Amino acid sequence: MDTTLSARISLLGTTALLLEAPGESSLPTQQRIWALAREAAAWPEVGEAVPGMNNLMVTFAKAPRDWRALADRLRAAW
């Protein structure tokens, strides 16, 4: 896995963010997604963290004023 590539994060409507892992699907990448889902689920601004294949959807506990702060936190944790 190339850890120099950053994850892509996009807004899903007004209720969630989607983190897409860089590169091809692999077990190490999926393990990182599972670990990040466990970590993010404990953050107060997160309602739910749902891991998928090579991605993670994070719903907001309540609509944020600025979703970029959570995106930055996800990117840093990735």
C-alpha cells in the first residue's frame, strides 16, 4: 500500500462525509478503514461511522457549521 497518497473526502448531501481510500482494495487498506471507523465512531461530532469496501461513510451527529473541520480530522487520522 502506498501511504504517500491521501484519502479523498467528499460531502454526501448535508448529513455525511465519504472517505475513499487511495489505491486498490487490499486487506491492509481495509484494516485501516475498520480501525478508523472504530476511532471516528467515538468522536462527539460523529453520529455513525460505516465502513465499506475501500471507503468509510461518517454521518454527522448534528449538521455542522463547517464540515471541513471533520474532514481534516478524518484525513489526519487516516
